[in-house]
Amino acid sequence: MSATTAAARRVDDLAAWSFVTGLVGLLVFNVILGPLAVILGARALTRGTTRRGRATFGVALGVADLVLFASLAAADSTAFWHLS
């Protein structure tokens, strides 16, 4: 595997991990996984991934994680949330 192919694969992996962490963050640890999804997706997009849709969707899911956390924490009036 050439260095260019390996670098392109790592950038594509960033896009995939952004999507996965954003999706999992909707269920658990959204205050941690949300920003992680945004960071990974942004890095993949700036490095020129071939999976632009997956990276963009990962960023969108990361933002949704943070919005979900903020709304559930505000409804509970604490910095933590849980389903009763």
C-alpha cells in the first residue's frame, strides 16, 4: 500500500468514525461523543475525504447530540440528564 493510499484511507476513516460517534452519541455519552463527532468530521472535510457525505452527516449528528443534551439537561434543570 502506498503512502498516498494509506493517507487517503486514514482520512476516510475519520469520516466514518465521525458518523459512528455521532450516531452512538444520540444514545449515550452525547456530551463527549457529540464534540468528538464534530471534530472528526471537520478534520475529514478539511483534509479532503472522498466520503464527504458521511463526514457532513457525522458533523450534523454531533451537533444534534449537543442540542439533545442541552434540551434534556434544561428540561431536568441539571447538568445531567436521565430517562425516568
